[in-house]
Amino acid sequence: MSAPSFDPVSFLERAVRTPSHESVDETRELVVETLDRFGVESEVVAGGCVVAERRSPAPDAGPHLVANTHLDTVTPHVPVERGEAREDERGGAASGDPPIEVIRGRGACDAKGPLAALLSGFLAADPERGRLTLALTPDEESLSLGAAALTGRLPGTEDRLDADCFLVGEPTGLDACTAAKGRFQGTVELSGVAAHAAEFAGANAVAAAEDALAAVRTFDADADEHPQLGAPKLTPTVIEGGGATNQVPADCAITVDRRSVPPETAEGFRSSLAAAVRARVPDDIGVEVALTDRASPFFEAFSTDPDHELVEAVAGAARAAADSTGLPADRGGSVRPFGAATEASYFAPAPTVVFGPGDLADDAGAVAHSEREYVRVSEVTAAAAAVERAIAGLLGGPGSTGGDPA
């Protein structure tokens, strides 16, 4: 009796039919059942993460590579549909080109398409050196408590992965993404003294917001650009203050969104912003800057050397897979930053590449998290082949190119 074969496209279609916008239980069961069908033992740990391993005969002779993505999706659920691509889904292909098939639905590209590709590469792997771990997290779209616990970033937890490098599944258009900005949120709280608006008395916290916003506006004036990510960005998003129209307001709060670049940390940003605001605001106004309460750490920026062997393995494998699958010459294999914050942040500073089929957005607008979420079937096939080839290039085994991952 022949061994079962894994079809990433069929798996993806089934996975997208399985809602995971409110609970990942059914999707997690689908993954565990699939692994079991192929004779792979898995365990559910750290608040709902699925972990499985393929260990070579020489686990210490090569790297420990972790393939990671998430099981959850955003709301609302969008039903699955498989069919020929519409004009806005063809990615610039000419009208006379062969038909392009797509799978539409919630999670098609974020991140069940990448999940199908990583699962395909994991099941095909038979490493000759090192070891390979599949680590799937349950709540990336919300608080990432699973990933935080899995990597020892929550109190009372320890790093269960301890890996040398990470391949993180997200929609990148088959590019190897080596960096991403971090995302912090905080509040600048200004405190003054209330008084009757008719009197020259009190300390006006709302008026002081003008100086605080000037500090926000000029905060990055002297910031160095990161070679991969460019400049950081600080945006005031919400302002609240005052209570009565005839009263000098005693309080004002400004919420800010921070998109960071290495080496800035969440606490480093908070303390620097507090100092900058304090320097601009009048002495009779109190200043406090606090990070928004969050049960898990914020996603900090990360970057991987574009010349690292992991990057070369993934990018080279993507180019080869795109070529063999007949994708456009400019589709896949580029090395660039990723456009959104991800759990890849928790794996740094270990070398990390974000990779997968599909796009966060295309020429027609948003794709991931939108009503029109889709992924091209040919890209799922190419992504699966690329993951298999990249793993073989790093760990040996079927598909190995003898040490040349490209």
C-alpha cells in the first residue's frame, strides 16, 4: 500500500472551509489529524500551539529550523470559493494568458495558504542533519499569547523552541522578507489644574497638547534610517481632554502609534518620548507616557542579514519554484522587508525569514483581512515546493542541492 501524498491545495481548500475567526479548535484538529495521518506525532502546548518535530540522525550537526505560522484569522468569516481569477486577481497577467485559478475566503492568504505550504514542506522533509520543528500558534491576530508562551516571553514560561533560525508563514508574494517594523501603542497623559474658564487661573492640559504634539511631530527628526526598513514612524491617533465647556481642563491624553526600527525597544521608545514631551510642555503641566497595557509583549522590529544562508536558501528556492510553476518572472524570490508586524518579532534575534503565497494588498486594494481575500492556486503550489527545497538546502534530505540552496 503506497504512502499517502499531501496536496497543499486540497488541504488549503479544506482549511479555508474551516472557520477560525472565533475559535481555532477545528483548524487545530484538522492539522493534528493531518499530521497523524502521515505518521507524525504532535502535541498541543503553551495555550494551544501545535508542535511537531522531524529530527535527523545527526541533530547536532546542523541547524534547528522552526517553521511557524498561525491558525487564527480575523473576523468576519468569508466563505470559501474556488474558481477562475477575476480581472483584479490576475496580478497583471494579460487577458490572453492561460486561466488563473484562485481560492477565495477568510484565511486564503493570511495565513492558511502559508500554513499549507509549510505543512507540505514539513511532511516532505527527511533531514540528514539538524532538526526541523513545526510550531503553529493560535492567536497571532489578537494577543499572540501562544507564541509568547512558546518562546518564554510570558512569566512562568520557558523557550520551548530554542532554534537557530525561523521560517515564518505570511503572505509575501513568494518573496523572502528579512525584516519588519515593530508596533507599539502608548498614551501621553498631560495633567494640569482645573479652573473657571473666565479666570486667568489653572493649568490648561488641552492647551499643552499643542506642545506635546509638536514633540511627537519632531520626535524622529534626527533618527537614522534603518538599511532595510527605512525611518521609524510616530503617529498621534486619538486625543481626549476636558469635560465642561466653561472649565480650564485639567487632563488631556494623546494616544500614539509607533512603528519602530531596530534597535529600538518598547521601553526605550517610551522613555525617549517622555523626555521629548517633558522638554516641550510647560513646567506647570505634568507629563506621563505609558505603554498600553497588553498581556503579551509588543511586536518589536526585527531584521536578518540579507546575506544569511537562510535568506539565500528561501529566496533561491522561491525563484526556482516560481520558474518551474510558470509564474511571471518578477513574481517571487526578491529579498525585502515585510509590510506588517508579525510574531516573527518574538523569534529575533535568531535569523528569521517571512515567506508565503498571496499578498497583503494588490493593485486593486487590500487582500489580507478584506472581503476579497484570495490566493492564486499556482502560488500555493510554488510556495510548497519552495519550502521543501529550502528545508532540504539547509538540512539535507530529499530535494537537496548538495549544499547550494539556490
